[in-house]
Amino acid sequence: MATATDTTTTKGFTHRCPKCGAEDSLRLDLADLRAMTCKECDDELGPDDIRAIIAGWTRVLRWIETAPEVE
Ligand SMILES: [Zn+2]
């Protein structure tokens, strides 16, 4: 019988949960690819959440790469 942690129905990700910080806690239900669920905080993480995180870090990276060096 399949369970929520069955590797044939879910895929785990080793990334840190951006909501609670837990490591290796994100699981994607392969029957429903819209959002990952964190097994620690039970929160959902969808593609839009991931895009927002990437956009935020991209702005930081752009700022770092274009900032003048302080001497
Ligand atoms: Zn979490």
C-alpha cells in the first residue's frame, strides 16, 4: 500500500524549506505536480514561490556584481 513517503509516488528534494528552514523535508506528490509539501512545517511550496525566491536572489546577485568596490 502506498503511503505519503512512498518513493514511487513522491519525489524528495534536498533543498532547505524556505518557510521553516528544515533540510531534506520537501516532497512532491508525483500525482499532483503543482506544489511541494514540507514534512516539517506542512506548508506548500509552488512554482510561483520558487520563482519569487529566485527573483529575489537574482536581484541580490545583480547588486553584488555591479556594486563598486569600497576601498
Ligand atoms: Zn518547512
